[in-house]
Amino acid sequence: MISSHPTKRIRQFGLLGFAILSLLWISQRVWAQSPAWDNEAGDTVYSVATAADLSIQVVGSRNNRVLALGPDGATLWEFATNGTVWGVAVSEDGSRIAVAAEDRHVYLLDKAGQPLWEFRGANIFLDVAIARDGSLVAALADNRDVIALDGASGQELWRFPLPNIADTVAIYGAENARVLVGTRNSQVHLLNTDGTELWRAQLSNAVNGVDTVRNGARVVVGTETGTVALINGANTDLIWQVQLPDHVNEVAITADGSLIAAGLQTGEVYVLAGADGTTQQIIQGDAAVEALAISPDGSAVLWGDRNGRTRLVDRVAAAGEFATRERLRTGLQIGIPLIVLVLLTGFILWIRQTAAGHHFWDVRAAKPRRLGRQVWRARISYIFLIPTLTLLLIFNYYPAASGLYHAFTVWKPGVETRWVGLMQFEQILRDAYFWIGIKNAAILILTGYAKTFTVPLLVAELIFAIRNRFVQYGIRSLFVIPLVVPGVVGILLWTNIYDPNIGLLNQTLQALGLEHWTRVWLGDEETALWSIIAIGFPWVNAFALLIFYGGLISIPVELFDATKVDGASIWRRFWNLDLPLLLPQLKLLLILGFIGGVQEFQSIFITTGGGPGNVTYTPALELYYQAVRFNNFGLASAIGTVLFVVILLGTVFYMRYVTSAIEYEA
């Protein structure tokens, strides 16, 4: 009779997995902050702005797009630029939208997204602001100039040179509009309608964000080191200053100055009291807040983050929801340990006080006790293994377990570890760079197989065919010697070969009269990935060569003699003898090639860094950038977990289904 134990065990594991996923989903909902609406821009959001009545919200992002969103977050229209959109601003009634882009243009759009005028400058524009009535537009150029433009015609009115580059600008007033600018050398400048400087305030750190109340009486400043300061707009006196936990990337203030919002590098939005800077509310986000706006009455907060998500939160509703979630979180933190303690106590009492418990313990504990006695008898051996096991646990297994755990958290090492369930994996599904990386990884795997199973196998066959042992050994050594050279050296050498100005490849083409074939090989979207794939030509992989050569010399000579007696040609011998008996080596290289392709990082990072644009991204490179550049270790851990699962499933597939039809035993 067929036992039902395997089916029962599969069902048990399925129920356990379902329970774990359910708990993760519930915990994600408990720990998450629900917005009024949520919109995906597709790339890092660098600027947001809103009309006074929230009838239109405008988003500028890294992927050269300006999105206009309605009150419900639905897309109203899109406007494309030729570079990253660094700044957007909206007039009070939403009828005029100013845009500053990396393509050296300032655009003014109407409420329907149609261009009214555009101003072309000599430099990249980093931010833009617009007067309440749309009469004045102020833009920041990366050559340190503040440029004022007429809102009606786009003509330049005046230009003011700053002592340092400015990243943030604001305007208050209408007919007599004045311009506020925050610079990287820790200064805030107030410029008059005619471009003259009215005052200059000195702070302690680089200014990342600046905003002002409707009449300019109060100015709020956010700095690189996490300081939020409120200064008097009349005389620059410091009214108050507070220190927040991390870098402040952007600030915003209500029309009357009663509330201030500050967006942090850690993903939180702090809402502060305008009177004294006390924290009124903390709104949790998922990634670094890059852009921020608050409605004039303080009822709503709009922000965009590094992951390309734009959110509008009803501040009043969010405050009540936040309090409810905090109570629920506290209850779970207390209740779950109590439940576990009660269950554990009951289990111990059941074992000690009942006959069924005694029987259960005798049956279940028999094997562990027997194993314990065996370990004790060989305790000296295990003691000597402790140092090795300790090092393995610390440097191999602990990082892996840590990465798996932190894949379900928002993790800022030393700052915050917050459980969010499956949220990071949902973010991966929306991460355009990750999916571009998956496509590129598939191409790298397939082309890697083509390079591994052709030239190295051919060279191994040629070396094996040499009858003189000394010549065979010498040629084999020549192919293996390059293994001692670090792979980075080879990649840097090929980077120089591809150099568009002095590189060997372009120089050779020019010498042959093929100038029209020259390219910026690593800087052209059409050739960058294929240039990386071509690195190492003619692709005599020494490791694969040794694997194939080792397989060939392990085949008994009698089999080769038999093929000669049968009159088999070299080609027929290869297909009917060599290749079938090399299947174990092919299987090994299939697995290693798959793992290497999924984990590909080194050549991409050194040559293109994922560019130009995003055409050479790989999943491992996105993991690196999320961790190192964006300080988003939770998402990086989630990407690492996904890659681990992909590699595990791929390896199991190869081990299970890629098998040799001929089993040979030496």
C-alpha cells in the first residue's frame, strides 16, 4: 500500500507556508502607512508641487517626465523633456506650471500641459519656483546663477550670481515677488524684485530645502545634517532650530506658518509645529524623500521618493490612523510574547503532568537524546570543530540570515529597522531597473553559454589531440597562465581598448579606412551591452578549458582505439564519444554559468556602471546601488533574496533534469 505520509507532509508544509505569508501580509498592513493616493512615476521623483486647492499635483522625475495628477492621483497629462526634471512649481490656481530640466531648458506649461514658452540656458537648471499669480519664474542654473524670467513671455528679467551652487528656490508675493535661494555653502539669500540682494543668512550646513509663508515673514530651512531652522524673514534672526534623525532633503511650510513638513533621507516626513518646532506627527515612507509639498492649510502632504513613488496623505486622517496603528503595534508587541509564553508553559505542564505528555516526550525525544549521547562520546572531535563552525556561522551563515530577515524590513543600519512584510518585494515588482537587469542577465547567461561551450571546448580538443606530451603540457600551461592575472585587470584593459579617442579598436578601424564604423562603444545604447559581452575575445576561458581537458583525459584510451577500429571520423567521434562522456563537465559549467550570469556585477560596474541610461543594468548592480548609493538596505536585501531563490531553483533544475543518458564509471 502506498503511504500517505508524503502527501500529508506536503499538505502540512503548504499550510505552514500559507500561514507565514498571511502573517507577512497582515504585518505589512499593520506597519504600513496608507496614503490618500499613491502613484508610480517609474523613476526617482525629484520634485513635486501642488495647486492651493489640490486640483492638480505636478511631479518631475528622473525619467525625463512631468506628470500632472488629479485630486484622486489619476494621471491628467504627461510632458516629456530631454533630461531629468529637477524642479517643478505650480501657481496658486494651478493654471501655470514651471519646469526646470537637465536639458538646459525652463518650460512654462498651462493647466492642460501645453507649452506656453521655453527658455534655453547655457547650463543645467536645478530647481524652479513661480509666483502665486504666475507673473515671475525663478530658476537655478548649475553655474551658480539665479535667473528671473517674465511669466508672460519667458524673457530674462535679471540674473544674480551666487557665491556657490544653489539647489533650492522659493518665491513669495505676487506683483512685488521676492526670491529665496538656499546654497550648498550654508547660506540663504533673499533677492528683491529687481535682482538686488536684500539679506543673506548664514547657517551651519548645506541648505537642501527652503520655503516661506505667504508674506515672507517666516522662512524655514532644511540642511544636510538634519537641522530644520525657522528664521525671521525681516531680519534673519533665528526663531528656533530642531535636530531631526537624518538628512533633511526638503522642507515645506503652510501659508500661515502653523505647520512645517520635513522630508528625511530615511523616508519619514516629520510634521512640526510652526510655533516651536515640536514634532506633531511622523508619516512613514518607504524610501528617501526627495521632493515635498504641503497644502496651504496643512490638510494634506504630498511627497515623492527615490523609488519613484508619489503619495498624497490626508494629514488629519493619517494622524488618527497613526495613533491607531501605534496602539495595535503595542498590543501585538505585548500580546504575541504573552501568547507564546502561555502556550510554552501549557506545553511543559502537559508533558510533565499527563501520561500522554510523558509518552509524547519519550517518543519524540528518543532520537535527540541518542544523538546527544553520540556527540558527547565524540566531544573532543566536536571541540576542535568549534572554531571552524564559529567562523562559518559569523562570516557565512549570519550575513545570509540577516539578509533574509532584513528583506522584510525598511533597514537603515544604525538608524532604523522597521518590519514591513512583503512591501520590499512589491517594490521590486515595480522597479523598472530590476526588470531591465533581469533581461540583461538572461542575455549574459545565454551568450556566456555560447562562449563557454564553443572556443574552450575546441581548444581542449586541439590540445588533447597533440601526441607529444611535453608540447601538450607547454601549450596547456600557456592557456592557463592568464588565470593568475586578476579579472579586474583584464576588464580595465578592454575598457582602454574601447576608448573612443585613443582606444585600440577605433584606432585600428581608422587605420583600415573604416572611420564610419568607429563608435563610443561603451557609451552608445546600441553597442554598450554587446561590447561588454565581447570582452575577453577570443573567449578562451581557462577554467572551462581545464574542465573540458580534464574530462577528455579521463576517458579510457580503449574507447578511442575502438573508434579508430570502427573507422569513425573525428567529427563522428566527437558527437558519439567525446560529447556524451563530457556531459558531467557540461552540467557543471551550465550551473556555474547560470550562477555567474545572475550575479554578474564586476564587468558592468567597471565599464559602464549600468549606463548609458539603464541599458546595461543587472540585478546585482541594482542591489549594489540600492545599498551603497541610496542607503536602502532593506530593498537591497530583498533583491538579494530574490536572486538567491532564482539561483537555488535554477541549480535544482539543472541537477534534477539535466542528466546524462550515459552513465560512465571509471
